[in-house]
Amino acid sequence: MYNEKALEKYYRSLKISEEIEDRLCIALTLAQVGRLKYEQKRYREAISALSRAALVFEEFGSPLKI
């Protein structure tokens, strides 16, 4: 239940971030979505979200490793 509500909020955040083209917020939000999907054992969805986050982080030359 908690994770589903959190995912709803993250998806809302992701939509807004994409509309305003806030790339850092997009990456951070996707990373959180990936973490929650992993906790739910939805591994393919987790990999997808985390991979997308990693691509955006790379745009910044971010030292963050996911």
C-alpha cells in the first residue's frame, strides 16, 4: 500500500519534471521509482527505471552510481 502511494507521487513528479524539462529531477525520480520497483520484486521494471535514470545522470557527468 505504501509503495503504491509513493509510486503514484513519483509518477506525478516525473510528469511535471518532464514538462518543465528538469533533467536532474527526472533522474532522481526515476532512481526512486526503480528502488521501489526493486523492493516490490518487479525487477524488469526496476531495471528499466534505473537504466533511464543512469542515462540522464550521465548527461551531467554525475559521479553517482546506480
